[in-house]
Amino acid sequence: MSIILDRSSKVFHLKTKNTEYQIKINEYGMVLHTYYGAPLGDADMSYLIKEIDRGFSGNSYECRDRRGLSPDTLPFEYSTEGAGDYRINALGIEDPKGARTSDLRYKSHTIYDGIYTIDNMPYVRSSYEGTSEYKTMKEASQDDSCKEGNLGSEFSSKSESTLVIVLEDKILGIEVSLVYKVFEDKDIIVRSTRITNISSDEVTLTKAQSMSIDLLHKNMDYIHFHGRHAMERQPERKRLTHDIQSIRSKRGASSHHNNPFVILCDKDATEDYGECYGFMLMYSGNHLEEIEVDQAGTVRLTAGIGSDYFRWKLSCGQSFQTPEVIMAYSDKGLNDLSFLYHRIIRENVCPREFRDMKRPVLINNWEGTYFDFDEKKIMEIQDAAADLGCEMFVLDDGWFGARNDDNAGLGDWYVNTKKLPGSIKAIADHANSLNMKFGLWFEPEMVNEDSDLYRNHPDWAITDEGRDPVMGRNQLVLDMGRKEVVDYLYDMISKIIDSANIEYIKWDFNRSVCNVYSRVLPADRQGEASHRFMLGTYDLMNRLRSHYPNVMIEGCSGGGGRFDAGIMFYSPQIWCSDNSEAIDRLSIQKGTSYGYPVSTMGAHVSASPNHQNGRQTSIITRGIVAMSGTFGYELDPRKLSESDKDIIRQQIRDFNRFYFLIQKGRYFRLTDNETEEYFVSWEFVSDSKDEALISLVMKDVHANPVIPHIKLRGLDADTVYKVDYCRSSVEDTPEDVGIRRSKLEDMTFTGAALMNAGFAFDPMYGVYPSVQLHFTKA
């Protein structure tokens, strides 16, 4: 039973295998959050709320004689503006007279078996989707499994259930539906909010967050994932203090700079110990996550669409749906929290068609040729790539319009026949003749001024009237909130897909959005432009996915500028970063791993010296790092040495051998920030615990070195494991260092030894040396 309502205490218990979430309706109809953590049985945790009369914390009118019951200190399940709660809020509403107060109280609720779906936006899919057991919300609300009530005893019986609590402000005529999707078997709760105007007047939303939560009596850190182009999702951990922390993007995308994912954890939590809470927004546009520790020590977190520039008008009967937030809790540390997110994203967020499909090892021509290519050169690269064992060729930017550099052509999605006289079909057919699949690059949401599209429809670009626009990469952004723009893009892209055997699309987005103004919206609705832009992008992705379900989309935004669970609903993988250099990728991929599975991380072996930072690393080290992703190559294979070609052939064989272990195995970060000044190590363990793959890369080498030592995780203590594979970039060691090299193959260890005593590596020498070991059940 994943959702239970206790009639006597008026407490909702949302239960998963290892967590419980409690919501209390008090005697005044206030909806309070009382607990989120390990299971408690039938306990009502509202005893944790203490009524204390705190100075300058006022009272609702009906509570004027109970001064300890203040909106300024109560742990609300959804916080509002203007009614005595001075903390950060989730909802801001302006009525026709300009008043900003909202005071929400319980009205009704619904519990039903099955999962709530959202139209026009990403959502966490039901595990039953596509089966006879699957029900949409509409279907479920029409049968007996739907229980609507006024605090009667009810429960759900399925492993996936939904609770909808309807709140009401009778003065404003606003209903707010708090939606909770409970994935019992996966220890995940998903929240979203639907705001409906049931008054006869028009109101304006000034803020509409997906969720808020008040965690009582917590002394916590928060972890967020900042960055910049080519250095995305760098984890930063800070102590929560009595101020307001905000993580946001107002760039029109989730951004390279602040990922829409936040972790709250015990101040002493580690990878393997302590309470951790995760909050991941499924949205790809402007976002805002705020955290405040209030005067009583309660930690409040809100998450949702960014409120900068946001204003949304609701007429009578209209609703506004917020994006979903994926929530997870673990009392076993950060590695376990990451596992919960990896599983739900792989199995319930990414398109189901690609969940179990073996994805091909691809080669992309971008860093091999940039814009300097023609049909002959591309086919030569395909020939060389096929000889190495590559399984897909992806043609990147430069194949369309007048596109010979990044100053022209965007928006003109027709083939540049001067470069490709045989059109895309000739290139695709040649790849197929070599037993390689074929993929193609697009940047649908962008337009150059030097393009036929802009010359014919300059008003389709997002610009201020009468003002020169800000340029990014010498390109502008199309107004995706306009149906005619989305229709044009769908028609043009469809014609290209229909013209050849295209099985993969790389979908790029190469600038931030500013000058946000839509030519089709009136002045009082310009605050809707950014969200309408995102809805238009989702609509285009959804239409292409529906029409071409077997064409895989890889998301990209200058690499990782839209690396979020919203895009993953349409794209099972995203180009993790434009920085393909192995040593920088160690921190990029580690930061990404806190919330996102390896199967979503586009990672390639590129040339050395690297094009982004000039660093030189061995091809073995580059391969080991790229294997902790979807794996592929980003170089010109014609320029490789014969020894490097042999290594690549072996890398592809190795990756295919370990593919399902890497893509679906449980991932562990084995080293901490201090250790990672010296070396970085990570591990994949199969569900059966029969095998594990360990990778280690040295970031610094020393004479008379400290021995690299790790403790493995996730094995079976009683199982005996042997090493049946060892790949290392270390070929030679300095003379006279007195090292006796271990012969690792066929050595055996118990799981208990590897986890409790650990594994010691031989010292490694050279430039960024690396090693990869496979342990299998003896």
C-alpha cells in the first residue's frame, strides 16, 4: 500500500520500500509537511511541530488566540505569498486589483492506482506504460480504484499510485492541486502542481513552483552543480546557514552554469553514510531552486520554473501545470541516492524504445573536420571508421544551406549540394554499406540572419522591436512559442529524415536566450514567452518522437547546457560536454553521476593534444574515461597511427563486452575530493553482483609514490572474485625504482576482502596513467 490516509489523525502516509512521506491536515485545513525519511509504521509525526509564540510572527485570523500557530513557522506543504509566511514561497498570485495575498486550505483529495501523466511536458513514466495495466489519469478517475473523499480512510493497492490534494483560496477563487506520484518499488516520489482559476476574474501568476518542502529539525549541507561551458556540473557542497540560497538559470535553458538538481544531506554524510535528499526538476528552461533555514531551524526548499520575467495570466477555468520534481531519499549516503536517480531515469524517464537497446559505438566528424568537408572526405572517414569497428557515423554541423562556418545557414534545413552532391542519402547509404548506422546534426531552435528563413520571416526570431539584438555565436533564437515556427521546423526536419535512412539525430542548442520578446503576445502576456518557448520545443520533440519512434535523439546544448531530466524524456542520452578531454571529463562526469546515469552521458575519445585545452593523454586513458558514458569517437580516423588503430579496435571490443555492465550496472564513486587530487576511481557492479569493472586514472604522479588504494562497493561478501581482464596505459616504469609488478590476471579475492580491506594498485608512472580491471565470480 503506497498511499494511506489515516482518518483519525488526518495524516497521509506516502510509503515506498525504504521511505515514508507524511502530510498532515490540521484542524484549520492547513496542509502541513511533517516528515520525509525512513519508514515509521503508523506514527503521526506532527508531534514534532511545537507551538511557540515567536515575536513578529503573526497568526491567521481564526488562530488569533493561538499565537504559537503561525504561518511564519508552520511547515507548509506548499507555501504562498502574503498571508503571514515571510519565508521563500512557492506561489505568487496577483488578483485584478493588484492584491498579492493567497491563503490555501484543504478542499478535497483523490487517491488512485496508476500514474498521473502531463500533457505537453515531460513526466516520469509508469513502469506499466504500454501494457494492459497502464491507465492514464483520465481512465483511472472513471473506475473504482479512484477514491475521492473528505478525509475518509483510503489507500492505494498498486506499486505505482497517485495522490492529488486540492487546496483552495475561496477569496481568490483559486484551486491548487498538489500531485504526488509514488513509485513504491523504486523509492521515488514525484511532485508537481496544477493551479486552476475557478473565479470569474482573470488572475496573474507571478511565481508557480512545482513544490516546496519544510524539513523540521535538520542541520544540513546542500550540494549543487555549477559550471560553465566545457566545465559543467561541478559539485559544490556548502553548509546551510540562516540565509537564502538560490540556484537558478535565466538563460532560457537549464544551462551549463547551474543544473536543476539539488541535494540536501547530513553535514557528516559521505558517499556511503548519512541522510540525503534529492530534488531534480524535469524542466529544460529557466529554473529556480531556493533554500532557506528559518528562525526555528526548519529547512525549506522550493523548486520550479524560474520566476525572473515570469508572469502567466489565467482566465476563468484555465489551469497552469508546473513541471515535475523527482524526489528521492536515502539514509545510506550519496552513492545510494545516486542509484535511485539512475534507475528511475533509465527505466521511467528516457524513451522506452531505447531502454534495453544496445546503442552503437559512434564516430562524429566534428572535431575531425569542423566545417571543412565534402562528400569525398566524409566517405573516406566512414571507410576508416568502419575498419576500426565503429557502428554508427554521425555527420555534424555544416551539411545544410550556405553553411561553411557558423555565420550563416541556420534555419535552412536543406542539403548544401555543393558539399554533398549526392545529398544526405548518398552519405547514409555509404555508411549502411559498411554496416554502420547513420546520424545527422540539427540545431532546430536557431537561425542566422544570413539565411533564407530569416530573410523571409525576420519576425520569427526572438528580438526586441526597434533594438539591435544581442548575438550569440552570430545566431538568433526562433520563437518556439509560435505554432507556425514549430510546424515549419517539423516539416523541414521530416523531409530530411524521410530522404535517407537516418537512425539518430544530434539536437544542438548553441546560445543562451535573451531579448525575450514574442511578436505574437500582447504586452501584458510577455511574461509567458519563456515558458511558451519551452513548451514549443517539447512539442517539436514529441512530434518527431511520435512520428519516428526508432530515431534516437541525442540532446546537446554546446555540450551539457541542457543536461536535464526534461530533455531525457525525449533523448536517452545527451552530449555531456563540449570538453572531450579525458582529465577534465573526470570531474564533469563525476558531477553528472550524482543525479544522472552513465547511459545518458555522451562521452567520446578525441584527439591528443586535445582541441579544448591542449592536454596530451594516452589513447588508453582517453578510452577508459569515455567508457564511463555512451562511448564513441570524435576525431579523424585517417590520421591515426597503426598502433592507435589497433588500440581502438580493442577498445570497441572491450566496451561491447562490458556494455550492459557499464550502462545498467550499479555505479559507485570510490574516491573523495581529497583523494582525487592524486587519483580518481569508480566502479560498476552488476545487479547479480557476479561481476565488477573498476577504473582508475592518476591525476598526479610522484617519485617514491603513495600506493593507490581503494575499497570496492556493492559486492557479495561471500563470493570469490577473480581478475579476468586488465587494461593499463602503463607500459614502462623508470629504471631502478624497485617495483615488482603484480600479475593480476586470475588472482582471486573474496568480496569481503575487496570491500573491507580494499585493493592496492601497483604504482603507476607516466602522463596521466590509468588502469581498468574486471572482476568476475570465480
